[in-house]
Amino acid sequence: MWAALKARLRRSSADAPEDAPSPSAGTGKPASGPAARAAPPAAAGRPASPATPREPSEMFSEGFLARGLKETTVDEVLDDLEIVLLESDVALRVVERLSRDLKKELTGKKLRIGVDAEDAIRSCLERSTRAMLVRPTIDLATAIRAQTPKPYTILFVGVNGTGKTTTVAKMAGWLRAQGFSSVIAAGDTYRAGAIEQLLVHGERLGIRVVRQQEGSDPAAVAFDAVQHARAKGVDTVLVDTAGRQHTNENLIEEAKKIKRVVAPAITIFVGDALSGNDVLEQARLFDTAVGIDGLILTKLDADTKGGAALSATYITKKPILFVGVGQGYADFRPFDPDWLVQRLFAEGAAA
């Protein structure tokens, strides 16, 4: 994101022409007629003068041993910032927050001579972005250890195609690495492929998958998994559910039923980072309909924009708990705001 913004700022600076002189300059007389409304064309055979880049000093108002960014310069930066952020899948409310923070901090700010305006802009945006990403989170390992009686039940919800079933398996692998036992409830009973997929994962991970035949009641499958975990002293139950559109009332009601039956300790929305602002709307509506406690974003390794992650947590006010950054079980990690900030503001050539 920063590379795109930096490139745009530099293009804007390079393309900004000098103020055109008055047609009557040097005559002492006001201009009149057509010349007052339009500049004369370039002489035949003579190329037009190229646009003159702004000197760096034009961005500043002078002060004693310091320089202050002009308000007009900040406004120009904000225009470019808004375009780049919107193109990077950042929600409008987030764009407005970043713009307010930037204008408040930089307008008239005194900068020591030699301090680059780009550095000042970047530092401000990094601080503002980090503040939006940092939210009270859930220490899952601590919560599981404190759970009495067992098991600690986690319900996963989300739309089709987000990688939810794979995320359930990755979570099981992560829990195993933390020393916890788990069982998976194959609650997507509408797709035989989803059940088979979980059985393969369960075999690889050495984790029990509780299932029923295709078309069974998902709430019954989840209930069986919880009962099995209680009887065997299993630490956690991971409840997979059918991918459902947030606008499908029947399937949303089914998700509510599962939640009533198993009373999960936590409900997690799984979203695809590549969905852009769609993931934001999905998370918001799932939170309204079912209630979510946190987010997991998949395919973040392939998301070159990063706006979806920033927008989702800011708008829903829910923490991002984990992120998927690859296909393997190990490509699943607790979310680190600093990692995303570094990714968003990494140096490099803009596309």
C-alpha cells in the first residue's frame, strides 16, 4: 500500500506545473479579451515547455531552524491518499479516519531541516493504522486452559469458498502444537466433499472427526462431538459449518440453532482477505445475525493490498485472531498487528 501511495505522491509532485504568468506581466496593464481567458498556443514548430516539478521547499512554510508542512500540501496528500486507499480495498470509514489523523498531525507541523516529508507522512500513517488494528484480543491458549468443565467449543462461520473447512483443520494442527487435544465436528452436512476433506485432515493430524451421513442435522453433529469430548476428556471441539451466504435466512437460522445447542465459548468468522470490502460486509452481517467474537482471515499471503484486514477489524470492532498465509498446517499463525503494518508500509516498487 505504501509503495503505491509513495509513487502517486511523487507523480503528483513531478506533474505539478509552476503558476502560469499573467498575460499582461511586465506591461502594467490588466489583460483583456480572449487572452484573459486562455493562454496563447505554443509557437509553430516549438515544443511546449515541460511541466516544472515542484521544489521540495514548496511543500513547507519556513520557520526558525524548522519547516512546517503547508495546509495546501497536506490537502493534496489527502487527495492522493484517499485514492490509493480506496484502490487498496480500504473501507471509506477507515480512509476518513486515516485522513483526519494525517491532517491533525501534519498540518503546520515543524520538521527539522533534513527530515523528509515522505517519512513524516509514512510515520503518521503507520501509527494511525497500528492504533486501528490493536484491539483487545482473545488469548486462546489461556482461555482453553481455564475452561472448566471441558471442552472449550469453537464455532466457525462464514460464506462459501473462504477456506473455512481448511481453517478448521489448521486450527486443530495449531492446537495440537500447543499441547491441546481436539475433536472436529463435520457440521457441513450438505457437502459430502466437506466431510471427506475433514476426514483426510483428521487422519493426517491424528484427530477424531465426528460425522453423520450427508443431509443430517448439523446441530446434532455438533452436539455429538461435544458429548464425545466430555466423555473422553478432550480439550476442544471445533465445529465446522456449511458455507452460507449472509443473506440466506434459512441457513443463518441453522447457524443460530447450532449456537444454541452447543453454546460455544467463542464464535469465529472466517473470511477471505482477497474478497476486499465484501469480507467487511459479510463479517458485519454475520455479527448482527449470529454474533461473532473474532476474525480469521485466509489467503493473506496473496493479498497485496491489505485493506480488507484493516477495514474488517476497524468496522466490526472485533480482533483478528489468526491469519492464513499459505496452504500448509504451519501456514497459520496468531495475528500480529506489527506484522501487518510492516507489510502495508513495506518499501518497494508500486505496481
